Amino acid sequence: MDKITINTPLDMHLHVRDGEMLKNVMEYSSKPFAGGLIMPNTLPPISSREEILSYRKRIVEAIGDEQFEPLMSIFFKSSYDYELLESIKDLILVVKLYPSGVTTNSEGGVLSVDLDEVGETLSAMEKLGIPLSIHGETNGSTFEREAEFLPTYELLAKSFPKLKIIMEHISDRRTIELLDKYENLYATVTLHHLTVTLDDLLGGALKPHLFCKPIVKTSEDRDALQNLVLSGHKKVMFGSDSAPHPQEQKESGNGSAGIFSAPVLLQGVVELFDKNGKLENLQAFLSDNARRIYELNPKEKLVTLEKRNFTVADSYGGVVPLFAGEKLSWSLS
Ligand code: NCD
Ligand code: ZN
């Protein structure tokens, strides 16, 4: 096959930032995708009804004439009660929970993810049918942070059986088994965790543009994630975690975590499915699973790619992308 059309591709975990950066990066998502779940870890984080509405407005302005639906989220606070959540229910797709300090702009997150601290808010979300999106890492040793968080996923899944819980950007093969153990656990997977390992990040030269949270892991983890998505697993959605930072900030002595992957996402995902002879499961991963899990009904947008070399630029909107300077075998038509 030398052409493929994806029906209404969705990016279910996306950072587009604010201000100038938003204006510079939005097109790399709004052209190829029909919609995306916008993360709330701006500075300050999105944490009120007014902030959701005004942030959405700035995003819509940056989108301009493209057809792209920004699906909004709010930054989890244990102070959110039933009334507050009810008043924003129609404006958001998820509440995003960050343990404090585990990633970029998460300082205002939850100090300990236990039922004493988050139970009341989660119970209200369960009643209202608002899904919970989680950055599932502890403050422990870098490589073990996701694995150390697994008991918390299990506790929440058991305590709130009607609450849909999305394990974001899963990176560790030990996380995968939870998907089939708890009906209410779902996952997003990024392109970089499907293609990049720790050796790529620091096995040769140090590659700051491959530094992100959760950290990329071993080839066994990468392969297990590939098998999961290539199998067409129904509880797994594409969520890029494209997270742009200015080049100077990534290349400094105190480099920020986050990989800017928006300009290469569909090309990279199609290449992975094509190389593995699994194009029949591409549509589920890029759109259908998310629509079913989140009960979405987005306006149709057909996006075609063709098998033609695409050389990734060194920079897009002042940000160095994933696969900068490399050649991919599929291009957007
Ligand atoms: C993200 C960012 O920069 O906002 N960084 C990252 O390394 N993934 C935050 C996040 O999703 O963890
Ligand atoms: Zn993220």
C-alpha cells in the first residue's frame, strides 16, 4: 500500500502551551489531527471555569481556519467539590492529576495520591461521569517511578470502579498487565515511548531533545509497548505527549523534560504500523478507541499519508522536534 487515509485522527495527550509558543506550535497539531486533549499544566495551571474558557479561546484563535477540536482539561486539586465539577463538566473531557513535582509545571499537584487526599474529589467525579487522567509516577528513582505508582493505580481502580482512569503515556512493560486486570483502567501511548530507548537518550552522545517524563526505557519496554498497540488493544489510545520547550531551555545545564513530536506524529505512527504489517489496526489506535472510551463524536476529518520520504526539519517554530534531521518513509499528502 502506498497511500493510507486515517478517519479523524485524535491526539489524546497534547501540550500546546500559551502565548507565543502556542501560536508557533498549534499548526503542527491542528493540520494533521481532527482534535486533541489539551493538557492543563500551563503556568499557572488551568484550574477554574474562567481559565478553561479563556485558554480555550486562545487555542481556538491559534487554530484559525483549520478543523481541530480542542478537548479541554483541568488541573486536579483536592479542593474541587461536586458543585465545582458539575459546573465545568460540559467544558472538559478529563481532570488531570499530577503528583506534585514529578514533571514540568506540576508543583501545584497532589502531595500524596491517597484516599484521604483525593477520595472526595474522585468520588464526585465518579458520580458525574468525569474521567480521571493521571501522570502515574512517584518521586522515586527515575527508572522505577512508573512501576512504583502501579499500586496507586490499582487502589484507585478498585476504590472507584465506575471512574474511568487513564494511565497517561505508559512507558514500562510492567504497567501493561493492569489494562486487562481492571475494567476501568485505560492507557495512552506516545510515539517516542514506542520508538526511543534510554540508549538513544544517553548511550552515545547526550540527546537532550529525547529527555522527557516518564523517561524512555529499555528495548524490552519499547517492544512490549509496540506489541500492545500493534495488536489493536481496545483500551489503548494514541496520546503524543508532544511537549514543546524552547531550544535554549532543552540545551541548558538544567534541561526541561518534554519531547516536541507534533510535526512527526502521524508519519512516525504509520511507519511503525506499516513496517510491522499491522496497518489494519492503525485506525483503532489513532481514533476509534478514543472515540469509544471517551464517548466522543468528533466532526469527520480525513487525513491522507503517502509512502514518500519525509526529511524532518531541524526546528519547527523555534523548537527542535523528535527525529530532527532524520528521514521517515511516510509523508502527509
Ligand atoms: C510534559 C511538559 O513538558 O509539559 N513533559 C514531559 O516530559 N512529558 C509534562 C508531562 O506530560 O509529563
Ligand atoms: Zn504530558
